[in-house]
Amino acid sequence: MSGLEQTNTSYVILSADNLDSLVSLLYAKEYKLLPMQVYYQGKFEESVMAFKMIDNDDLRRDVVFMLDQFNCESAIIKYFGETEPRKLSNNGSEHPLEVVMYNTNESNKSYIHNGISFSFVEKTRYWKPKTMTDLKVGMIVEYLNNNKWCEKIIKNPEEEWNKMFALLTKYEKVRIAQNRPIYS
């Protein structure tokens, strides 16, 4: 099983309580199917990967429809022309994911097909500060130094902005992870 991140592929991975009906709907919509097993928290369940040459908007519409029809919380979707899969929630929101081959972390779902296992983990999203007011005491900021991202906890935003971050921000070498807690 390779090609999970290739730009010339698109697919969706779905699980449902009524998998037989879901499979019938996918066949009716002329998707090609690949049955898989999911291992999560000590239990196995059935899942399916579906793919066909389809416009990204149509794929998204199909998946949102199926999530609604089968009362599913989310699906894994990868659009044609992109490299990273996403978690598409039933409310329409998307979160970027990265593929982990041969996952050993039991808190992640492992998808298994022909002896190959892989998982999807949520990718960290970053934003870039623009001004000193974006920095807060206790915030963890990452800056690029010698092609390596280093972490720094902000203790005095004004002083650290003037001595370090103003210049680094100008050259977009500062980032802050979204949803990371602020330490006091």
C-alpha cells in the first residue's frame, strides 16, 4: 500500500455501523473499493477505502453526504493534486493529517490492508506573529536557527521582540503552534 500522499491520487476512507449499505452506495456511485480493517483500542472493525477519478468538489460533496446519511463523525479524505490527507468532519471542517506507517501508538487508529498498517495523525498548524502584541508571557514560540526549529518561552514580550523576534519575524523565521497552551 503506497501512494497515500501522492499528488495524482484522491481517496476517502470511511467506517460506518452499517458498512454493507455504505459499500452499496459507493458501488452505486461507481467508486472502486479496497476493504480494510481498523485496529483501535484493542478492537478490530471493518473499513473501506474508496477512490475514483472525480473532481475534488464532487468528492467532498459525496463524502459529506455519506457522513450525514450514515451518521458518521468523520472520514479521511485526500484530494487530487494535494499531498496531505485531511480529516473531514460531518460539520464540514477539515484538519490536515500526516501518514504514519506501521503505527505503534495505541491511541491512533491503525488501518490494515495486506499486512501493511498505517495511521493518520493530526498535523500541527502554525501561525506567524506580525507584531509585538502577538507575543504573550508564557507563550512557546519557535524560531528557525541553522535550519532547525528551536523553542523559546516568552518571559518579557517587549524586550524579546526588540532583541530577537522583530528581525526574525521580518524574514518569517518565527512560528507559533495553534492550540498550544500558554504557561504562566
